[in-house]
Amino acid sequence: MLTITIGKVARAVGRRLGRGSVLPGRIALALDRHLLAKFTLPAVVIAITGSGGKTTTSSLLRDAASNAGLKVVSNAEGSNMAPGIATALIQASDRHGRVPGDVAILECEERHCQYLFPDLRPGFVVITNLSRDQVARNGYPQFVAGEIAKALTPAMTLLLNVDDPLVNALGRDGRVIPFSVEADALREPAGVPHRADDSLCPNCGLALDYDYRIIGNLGRYHCGHCGYQAPAPQHSVSAVVGTELVIDDDYRAAPQIMNPAFAYNILAAYVGLVEAMGVTPQAAADGLTHKDVKNALQDRVMTFQMGEHRGVFLLSKHENTLTYNVSLRTIADSAERGYTLGVMLHRVSRKYFAGDVSWLWDIDWEVLAKNPPAKVLLGGRFANDIAVRLVAAGIDQDIIEVDLSLDGYMDLLRRQSQGTIFFLTGFEDIDQFTSRLRKDEQ
Amino acid sequence: MITIGQGFAGLFNSYGDWGNAQLLARRLADAGLAAEVTASASDLPDLGTCDIVFIGAATLPTFRRQLDRLLTCGDELRQYSSAGGVLFVTGLPAAALGRSLTYHQQSLGCLQLTDQEFQIHDKRRFTDGVWQLFGSDTDVVGVLNSHLTWTDSATPFLKTSLTAQPGHPRTDGCQQGKLFSSQVIGPLLARNPDLLDKVANMVAGQELASDDQPWMDFEKAAHAQADRYLTEMLSLTEKQRANATGGLKSPTP
């Protein structure tokens, strides 16, 4: 327990140094590498992992659980490895390591589950999806699936997005609650020309046949060779009515933005609320409606004003094609004519040196042909790389302008935008944008 | 009509493989030659109709599972190649084209279309780097070292200038006539205009005019920037790089 006390002191110091999200945990873990096992956690511990959607799903779960009257503990500050989780638990616990509350909602980095779960012993694990994501660091999705599998035990209840063939394969042992997005309105249009992610059978390795896809490799699939397919879902988004998702045929939740990613995230949160926390389906759906999805550090979606132009900020993830594709589909489906597309790519990774931008070539920029922008404004160190890709995708080069300097780029957005600005970047670059935006507002 | 085939597009398809085929089609179209891309998910396209065939990169588990499938196409590919068809293969499938292929000291089957001897290394990292195309002054940047194969080559294609991984200078892949095999993966044609022209001319059977490529100004600027950045960063030690980037580390397995 001395370690926890030291952690609390470190936290007080860390906050003054602006390193409150990991420093106390890092110090405490250096003193006791199994510190996480020393906490007495709430009766319900739910871990959320996967390549994309972890933070949004965790935020939705946290907010909706709180609204349902549950006392929640969570690593809300965004650090999802051991030091971040330790810091959150140090903060929430008393000096004996008791963490009061009804539920612990813990976002866990996918490759680190095998180190976290033995100590945290989550009763419920939500797995969102496994897509090609930061390959230089993570490797390929099959590898990540193998890493997660090492963390799972039959004692855990797995809440699985079975639309993802690799995620579905993780549910071979133990209790599984499968969920799926089936709504016609959210299905990928026919004719998407290429796939960034493997759509291969986890059993026999051959290409899967899809009845439909929702996005990328997520959808209704079966293997013509060995018969591999997803089980019937226990929970699903069955339809879209107006601005609402219909969940389990009877319950409605309105996402902040109607797109496949939000549908999956809301459904995952709904399943967590109902199955892990005992919230009624109606209360879960109500609690997930119109949530502003935020965590302490970053806004996932937000609107902003830049001079006379309204801006819609769609946060994606560099090196993750799936997130960009969802954002682009949202723009293609919802932007009014005459809009501006802004994209910033300056720092590929938050933690690692990376100069590779080959992942830009897997993003379906071609979807913009359906609703082309009037202006494309690109910023950051790799702005010209995006320009090459956009021209190859059929965007008229004459509407593209580039500024490599971030300050210059903000000026370009102010001067050259037309109509609404749809702005894309990864959370690796979000601070660069929002800090300059705030400076403008002052 | 020029037909660009993508073989095994559902099995072997990594970063940039789709872009290579699309950009070549665009390059040919801008030169006034109609071109179409035809993809076959888990087989070769009809080689009798193709002017060039791309086979993309694969992860190690996928490659090992699908190697036999690729090997069954040996005769077809040999026939296509000897009839003058252009073949462009990246990543692990490129290793299957060689004279020998080993993994963990075990010999795997290969097609013996090229003279190279390949080894697969059991690493899983993809790393940044700068390469040089033989016969060109322009670096190849913005692509990845798939690091899973290694070859010495008498008919070199790309030469490693710098990579994030320590290693000795070597050649990565080979060009034998109209057959290109590259250990490096990514949008190779997009990231080296000389290579794009070389392949486009080969496919078209004529020297194409090199003006009027609308992305070229952007590509030149992107290339210069990436070259500067990568050369600077990869020349530094890990500690120097961390200082220069505000703490960014090399990816660790």
C-alpha cells in the first residue's frame, strides 16, 4: 500500500509538471510491477480494446453509465497502457487501494491486454475491431489478434463485434455475446474498388465471401471453403430511422453523427451497459443518445468557426485506413455542395518516429467523386503526399492548395476556404490544430 | 486498350499495391492510352489479356498459407513472362519468384523465375527507409521495408540507402527483363516518377511523353520533403532523433 501512497504523491507532483496522466503510474509500477493487482476494484470491471473505437466506446459507456446512476471509475485521460491505468486507479483509490464505485471502465491498448488482464481480471471484455493500424509498431491485424488471445480466459465474458472476422475468431472459448450492425442504410455501397484490410478466413486463410460490408472488412461474411461465419448476433443495430439507430428492433439511440463507426461504438456501449452493468435496454439507449463524445484530452468530433466559415472536425487516426474511410464517407454523404476539404498530416505518430505515408494510398479518397469539394486545403509536413494521392483519386489539382507550415496552413484555411470546412486529421496532430484554433478565438 | 491485372488481390494486397495499378492506369490515360485495371481476388487474372500483372505484398501468415496456391501458377507465369508480359511483384510473393527460398533453415517451394536466393526473416516490423532505383538519380521514399526477405542480386532493382533498422547496404529485389520483384512494399510507382515511366513505357511499348502528369508538381515537392526528412532522421542516433523530434522513438516490437 506504500506504493499507492507514493503514487498519490507523484500524482500531485505530476499534475504540477503537467504529466499527470502517466507519471504517477509509471513511478508506482517501477516500485511494484504488479501494482494493478493490488487494487480492490469495483464488482464490475469492463475492458475495452481493439484497433479503433476504444476511446469513443469508453467515453459513451462512461457517460451513459454515470447518467444511469452508476459510480464509474475510468482511465478517462486517454492513456490506455499500464502507467495510464495505474495513474487512474491511484487517483480513484483510497490509501488502502480500495477503488470505490459500481463499475471500472478501462480502455486497454490491444497489444498490452496480455500484461494488463492478469492483474486487472476484467469480467467483461469488449473487442471493437481489428484493422490495419500503425503497422510499424503493431504489425498486422492477425498478429494483434494473437496478442489479444493471449490475454483472454474462459472466466471472461467477451462482448464481440462479430462483423469483424478476426474478432469473431477470438470467441472460441468462454462466454460470448456477439453484436453486429446490420442496418441496410449503413452498408457500404457496391463498387468500392479495393480493400485495405484482409478479408481472409481466420480458419483456412482463403478469401471470405461477403453478403454485404458495413465498412472495410466488417460485415456479413462466410467462407465458401470451410464454412466459417459469425454466429447470430445477440444485439444488433437493425435499422436506421431518420437520425436514429434502431437497436434490437425496439430501442432507439441518436448518434452525434450518423456513420458506421458511431453505429458500432454506440452498439458496443449499449451491449456493455445492458450485459455487464445490468442497465435496462431502454435506459441504455436513452443514455447513449446525443452524447457529446469527449475525453479529457481530445474531442472526437466537434464543430468550429473559422472566420465566416463553419467547420466540422472529423477526428481520424493516422495509419488507420478504416477511420479515414468512415470520415470520408460521412463527408461524401452529408456535405452540402461547395464545401472545403481540409486535411492536416504533420506527425504520423504521437510516440514513434515515422516518415511512412504509404497508408494514404489505401484510403478510399475516390469516394469524394460522389460529392467533390470546391476547395481542398492541405497542411503539415506531408501535405504534398496527400495532394499526390488526391490527384490520383481524380480530384482536380487546380482546387488543391498546400502549406507545409502549420501557422501558414491555418492562414490558408482562413483565406481560401469556401462553404463549410470539413476538416480531417488524426489525433496525432489534433493538438497542433486545436491549439492554433483556440489562439485565434482569443 | 491496355489491361493491367492485379493477381491474388484479395490475398496479397498491402499498402500501395492498389495505388500502383491505379496510378499506372492514370499515367497511361494521361498519355492518351486507354487502360483498365482488372483484379482477381484469389487467383491470377486471365494472363492472355494482360499487358502487366501486379502481385502485391502479404503478411507472413497469409503468405505461408497461400504459397502453395501461388506455386500452382508457376507454369502460367513462366509462359506469360517468356512471352514478354510485364510482371511486378512486391513483398513476400517476390521471394517466391526466386531460385531458392528458406524460412527457419527450411526450404520452401519457389517458382525459379529469377536468379535470387531469398530468406524470410521472422520479424514483423515494417520500417521506413530510403532506397535508390538503379539507373535513376531519384530516391525512392514513402515506401516500407517489409524486412521479411533478403536478397543479394546480380540484376539489382533497388538499393538500400538508409533504413530505420541497422543493416548493411544491400540490394532489395531485382529486375530481370520485364520482371520486377521488390522486397520493398508500398506505392513504389507513385513514389518514383522514373520507375513509373520505365514501367509505363515497357507496358505501352513506346516512349511516353513525360509532361502533363497533374500530380507531378506535388510529387516532386513531397519527394523532396520526404527525402530531406528521412535522410536527416535516419542519419541520427536514436537519442539524437528523440531530441530532434521532441521524444519520438523508433517503433519497438
